[in-house]
Amino acid sequence: MTVIFSKKCELGLQAVLFLSTQPKDTLFSSQDIANELKIPKEFVSKVLQSLTKSEIVGSKKGNSGGFFLQKDPSSIRLIDIVIAIDGLGMFHNCVLGFRNCSVDNPCPVHHKWGKLRNETYSMLSTETLADLRDATISKIKAIKFQDDSLN
């Protein structure tokens, strides 16, 4: 269940985290990434194409082409990926969707969400792909293990 991010953003985060665990300039097709993460190839292609515009991901066309991480993992923060895909609306809009929600005219969860929103923004702004490398590798291994055990 998505709480904050769009599905596109979730998959983009997963794909970029995967790319960050791979050797520099190694190319992966959207199919390769989809297979590794057990997510739909169509989503991977679309989201990675959009991330090439923000220069987080690079791409090479052709039969031997694919996607690669364009920047060093230590220079890419999670918030960079969120901004490139979903923007910052989730940090400025009412979490319940009420119009005119503000400090002076709060929704029922305004104050509690404000604290969580600020903590979320802070975490996304400080964590880099490099910071999450080991945890990402463990998660990808767990996905493979789970998939292998089902077969």
C-alpha cells in the first residue's frame, strides 16, 4: 500500500537503488531491472526514461544499450528521485486532500502529519544511495530468495 509516493515513484526509487549497487557505468536493460526486482518492465522503462531528464540515470540506445546511474551514489539523495518523479506536492498539500488546510484552518490530522512530513523530508534529504547500499543489496537478495523458494 502506498502511503506517500506514487507507484511510479516507488518503482523509480527501487530501480535507482538497484542501479546504485552495480559497478559504475554497467548497463542494464529495463527487462533486466524488472527481473531483478520482480516489477513490471513497462513501469521500469517509463520511470527510468523520466529519470534521464533529471540526469540521475543515463541511457544508451541500441541492442547493447541500457540504463546506468549517471552520478555517484553518494551524491544522489532519495529526495532527488522523489522530486524528479512526484515533485514536492506531498510536502505542501494536505495529506487528506482538504482544500485550504493550514495552521489556522487545520484538517483533523494536520499537526500530526506536519511532524511526520518534516521527519520524512529530512530523512529523504539526508539519505544517499550510497548510505543505503548494503541494505539495498540485502533486500534484492531477499527478493531473489523469496522468488526462488516459490518455484
